Amino acid sequence: MEEPRMTSPPHRPDGAPVRILVVDDEPDVTDVLAAAMSGEGWEVRTAADGATAVAAGRDFRPDAVVLDRMLPDLDGLEVLRELRRDAPRLCVLFLTARDAVEDRIAGITAGGDDYVTKPYSLEEVLARLRGLLRRAGHGTAPAGAPRLAVGDLTMDEEAREVARGGVVIDLSRTEFELLRFLMRNPRRVLSKAQILDRVWAYDFGGRAHVVELYISYLRKKIDAGRPPMIHTVRGVGYVLKANGTP
């Protein structure tokens, strides 16, 4: 499967990360989306109902919102209207199981910028958000921003170069994307489900062996002959951290 292009993330005019508000009453949805968006370098806040979303809009001041149409208290269209009162230029991406043509028309007519139906591809959601943000005037990160570092492990996202202790490490495209996700979330335990959704855009179910296989590939290249940086948290997932970091 072809992987997403490596691009530097959109940012605010002052260089700060863009802010995304994810509104959905399904924790599995918000958790996966929040992890993926944090991996993009964005600031993320979540809300499980309309009232919380409206309050978060005023407090968090997001640049974009991923909004479910069906919420336990308010309709997504009403939430959109409330959010736009304070932020007329807010980018809005509807993410919902309501896939009838009339529902799409209602969402776009109400002011939604885009509409994705469930089940969805995580990479499609991220790609559409990037497009909305750039069209809204959020540019790419300043020169030099795509370089990541965790301990003595470094990654140049634009040059697609990885090195540890100054020694360049050759990675496949899938290994590179997996390591990028780990490096953008240092010291954070990532579940196999989150990794599958972010790296392969698969729904979780019976494919844990794919993650295990590629983690083993990475360990052979990143940790071979060196103090290990990729750690297994049994029954939970994996975490990348510098040597000596608790």
C-alpha cells in the first residue's frame, strides 16, 4: 500500500501549530483521530457533545473542527452555527455515518467545508484537513521544522534521512512512516490500533502481527548494538524514548 507523502505540517501565521477540535461521542473515534493529529504536530482538543464543543470553541480557539452530525445533545448543524458565531473563518469537516445525499447537502449548505462518511480512511481525513487549512491561509512549517530528534536519534522528514549517533540508517518507506509516528509521540505509549490507523489506515482487527513485524524490523535497525529506544508495554503497545528517560 502506498503511504502518504511526507510534508511539513500547516501552521498558524506566527509559526505555532494549528489547533484542531474533534467532536464525536465515540471515544474510539476521538482517541484515534487525536493521536493521528498530534502525530502531525497539531494541537488537539476533543469534545463528546455539542455543549462541550461550543465551550471549547470559545476557549481553545481552534483553526478547524472535525464534527459529527449526530451528538447526544445538539445536532451537528447547530454546533456549527454556534462555533461560526465566534469564528466565521473556522474550517469545518463533517465526519458522520449519515451518508444520504440530502445529509451531505444539508451539511455543506449549513457552512461545512467538507464531508467524510464513516467508515472512513484516517489518511483521507488528514489529507482533507491539510487541504482545508492551506486554503484557509495556514502555510507550511518554516524551513528546518521537519527535523525530529529523540535522544541521539534524528529524522529529517524532507530529506527522508534517519540517523542514530550520527550514523545514517536506511529504512523502507513503511519503516520510515512508523518511526516518524513514534518520534512525533516520544514517551507516549501507542496502541497497535493507533499505529495501524496512522501508518496503514487499517481498521483494527486481526492485523496486530503487521505492527509487531515492523516494530521488529525497526528494532534491528535502530536498536541493534545500541541501548534500546523502542520499548514494549505489555498488553498496551509501544513507546519510543531516549536512553535514561523514565
